[in-house]
Amino acid sequence: MSCGCGRSPTGECIGWHDLTEEEYQMALEEYNSQNSDVEDSDPTGESDN
């Protein structure tokens, strides 16, 4: 189901619409820290060499 509140970083509803602003900021920070390794890696799996 798509997200109507605009808070979901994935575009899919993950229940963040019920969070307070403070809870949302904490959840977003946690989500970003868990997914930063994925964003920094090369999606093709190839090296720059």
C-alpha cells in the first residue's frame, strides 16, 4: 500500500503516520543509518578499478 502521509522513505506505508514529530525524526535517523551502507555501495557490484 502506498504512503499517503509522505513520511515513509520507501514510498510504501510503514506505519509512521502515527508517530509524533520527535518519534518520526528518530525513526528516520535510524532508517537512514541502517540503509546508508546500501546507498554507498555500487549497485552493480563492480569496483572502480
